[in-house]
Amino acid sequence: MSSSVRSQTGMAEQATLSDLASESAATFGNAVAQRYPHDGRWVERTFAELHDAVLRVAGMLHEAGVRPGERVALLCATRAEWTVCDLAIARLGAVCVPVYPSGSDAQIGWVLRDSGAAAAIAETAAHLNRLEHLRERTPAIRVVLGVERATAHGPALAEVIDSASASGSGLPPAGTEPDLPFTIVYTSGTTGPPKGCVLSHRNVLSVVAMLRGISDAGPGDVVFAYLPLAHLFTRMLQIFCLRAGATIAYSGGDIRTVVAELAEVAPTHLPSVPAMFEKIHSLVTAQATARDPSGRELGEAVELGLRVRAARERGEPVTDRDQQRFDDAEQALFAPVRAVFGGRVRQALTGSAPIAADILRLFFACGVPVYEAYGMTESTAVISACRPGEWRPGTVGRPVPGVAVRIAADGEVCARSAGVFGGYWRDEPATTETIRDGWLHTGDLGELDEDGYLVITGRKKDLIITAAGKNLSPANLENDLRRTPWIADAVMLGDRRPHPVALIALDEDTADGLAALAGIERTGAWHTDPRLRAVLAADVERVNAQYAPAERIRDFAVVPRPFTVDSGELTPTLKVRRDVVAEHFAELVEALYSRPATDHAVAVPESPRPEEQKGIRT
């Protein structure tokens, strides 16, 4: 190694990630690196065994003709083999190009062609068939290997990984140049084709060092991985775990079993997205409301939980009365909520989309601290984060040490750090537009409060400018609508129109309850039933009341099906593609604007109340 400096875990600091598996094995040896479901039971792999598996796969890639610097596409869902392949590609000095298995043929083909991938690894037989179908349009690919199936270029990698044979001999020396590409991650972008973010070994290792100030995971801890490893947020935490000596527990891949797996794995750390926390919050609040329709009981329990936990954190005494009430709430609410997550979660991270402050408050009160983090692929996933002792709901925390943040004159959030990428793959114009004067222009709108906490208020490209010239940022209102138990997605539209309208996609998991509340059957075009619209109109009015009149939804339509990745309406990371939604449901939108003003579903007062003068809620 080029340096003998040691991290807090005792692991040598690295110049590159090429020797990550080797260094982890040398430091943590027989500690458990991976835990994953197989044939109905949980299987474990130590750091030493992981290193051996990495060498076997790297040797196989080398024998197949893959050379340092070449791109290797990895088309695979989150599983233990993903990590092995990622580390093997790095050991070989090649460049991993993650590909979302959920992508369309057009999207996958674009990534393969644009990256110039020389090799591809596919998870299943179905994925191999898709690659074979795309091979005619991706002539650069010379080597195709399968995780679960053998190919003409070699046996199934799962078998190679689990074999006891020694391998890896004949590999070139591990790379030592930190500024060479480690990976090219294609942003799933809500507009235009994906762009390849080139991230160097230096970018990634600098951010892994920053993560020490965000996550306290270490030896003996378990980090649950169910989000796509093709997304940089989860992958960075994977690399952090390998350097910190924590165990990664992999989901079996079925989103319907994630909650059951949480109970089995009992993780100490949980990286997630708002959707999981929103779903559990909805269930908790629904049960509490059934007992007490006023909501007072739940509200008082949350306030009590926050107060007692804050006092304990400061080392302050708790009154006998508060302690007794806390013990009662512990049995009735706090412990059951913690049990949903396995009972041991010490730190959860949420990112990728906004999350409501009251959801965070409930989980904190229950003893499941959920911290918001903010970043983007171009910043190697990290810009700011809330963390223990620095938790402020409604913000995405302070910039992490090593990151500078400023707000441009037009409100855009700009960042500078060693984690900021060098540019997009073969796209100099886009690079020049994104990095100016050494600052990454994120495309997000935000503010820094008086204590340096960052508040994200929307996306520049999502700004709606009405016919009256009002600038509207839809993110907050859409997020508030999604907190309604039966709304899966809401999209505000209204650019160059007289007022905003919304398209609402219903949540399949709660649709039966919504139908029962509306007193209708889920048959035919039930989503257009006036009784259903009346229930939803009340929810929209409740959300509207928090905003100035110009920002409020004047009318809405319920779409007949959920937005999906396959339809192109959602990105692989489940962000809504506003323009695609507007195009697919253009007739519904036109119908909303053709309705007489007296027929609009939601009443909007002509002048704001005094408390509404502030505009966009942050």
C-alpha cells in the first residue's frame, strides 16, 4: 500500500479500491462480512472468504480477456454476488458500470453502448436473454458471464464464488492510481437519456472517509441492504461497511418480504428511502386513529417520547410522571414500532426524496432514529446529513465535514468537495454546465438556515410558471399529498396554465380501505366515482390549506393505474418523470382545464389568509 495511515477501525487507508477485499480480509479476517438468504436459511460469508471469492471472479474475468480500464456492465439485483463482482472488477483494474435490471431494453442498451462496455455480467437466465437480444446493437461487448447460469465464456459465477478452489493467480498488480475511474454510474434522470457519472477511486474513498461522520457502523453491527446496489447511495454504504468491518445483510429481493426479513436480521443500521417509513407511519397512525379519532393520544405519546429521549441524551433527569407515562407508551407503541424494524435499529438513513418532519418525529419518539441525508451521484452520493446530536426535522442536515455548500443567486444549491466527480462520460457540454468555477450545480433549490442546516425546497427543472407568472415549486405539496395513506404518487402540473392541477395515483395496498370509506366497490372505472373524488378532495383541501392560494391544487384527476418504471413514468430510483406522466395522461389533463370554474374539485379562496403570506413551505 502507498500509505500506512490507519483508520478508526485499524484498517490501512487506501489509495485505490483495487485491494479493498484484501485489506478487509487482513483486518477483519473471520468476522462476518455478508449474510444472505439461501434455500430458506441465512448463510454467512466471512471477510476472508469474501476475499477468496473476489480473487476467483477477478481471475475468471481476466482469463476471459477483460483488461484494466475496460468497462464491465453489471446487470444484477441487490444480492451478495453483486458485491463480489463489484470488488472483483475493481481488483482487476476495470471499471464497473451498474445497470438496473428493472430498466427497459432501450435504457439498458443505451448504457451498454454509451459506456462502450467490453464485458457484461447478468444475474438470471432472463437477463442473459435480454443481453443476447441487445448484443447486435452493442458490438463492443466481447464477454458475457452469468451469475446464476453458465455462458460460453464461463461457468455460473455463483458456483465459482462458492467453490473451494484457489484462484486469482496471474492477475495484474492491484492498481495504485487514485484518479483513474472506479465506476461509471448512469443517472436515471427525469429528463433525457441517462448520463454516465465518472467517479474515481479518489472520489469514492474521500466520501467513505466522510461517512465516518455520518454512520457509526462498525464490527458487530449489521447493515440491511434492500435498495438497489446499482444506486450509488446503497453502494457507498456497502463500501463503508467493508472498510468499517460491519456485516451487510442482503434482502432476498422480494419487496413483499422486506419487513419479515428485518425481523429476522435485526439490523442495527438501515439505509432506506421515505416510502418504507411513510408506509409504516401510515399503518401506525391508522391504528392509533382507530382507537382515538382525535389523534390526541398519538400526538401526546410522540411529544412525550421526544422529550424523554432528549433528556436522556443530555443526561438530564426525567420526572416520575413522565417516566410512568413513557413506560406505558413503551409497551403500547414504542416497542411494537421498533419490533417492525427488528428491534435493534440504532441508526436509519433516508434519502433520494423528501420526507415529512412528523414521520421523523414519530420514529425518533419510538427509538428508531431516522436521519435525512442529501447528495447526488455527481457528488458521490454525499453533500449533507443529519446525524446524532444534529437532528433537525425539515432539513437535510449540515454539510458533512469536507463539503462546502453555497446557495446561488437563483436559489440553486452548489457544492464543492473531493467527492465531486470529474465529469460525465464522453459529454463535455453537460460537464461544463454542471461544474462551473469548481462548484457542482445540483439543480436543486434550497436555503441554508441561520445554523447552517440545508433545506431543499424543490428542483429547478420542476419549477412551474403559471400563465399569471407565478413561480411554483411542486415538491413540498406533492410530498404532503403522498402522506395520505391511499395516495402513492401525486404530480402537480400547470406550466403556462392558469392554475395548478394534479394527477393522483392510488396506493394498491390501501385501495380497499379507500373504497370502503367512499362506500363503493372496486370495479370498472371506480377511480372516477364521485364518492371517491369527494374523499380525495377532502385530503387535497387539507393539504392545500398549508399553502398560498396561487400554489394550491385547483382540480385533480385519479389515473387508472399506478405510475411504473416499465412505463417510463418512474425512474429506477422511483422518481417521477413529470413530462412522461403529462404525456401519457394528456387527455386527463386537458379535461381538467376544460372544466368550468364552478366544477373544479377544490375551492380556492381569492385572497390569502395572513398566515399564508409566506409562500412555499419549507
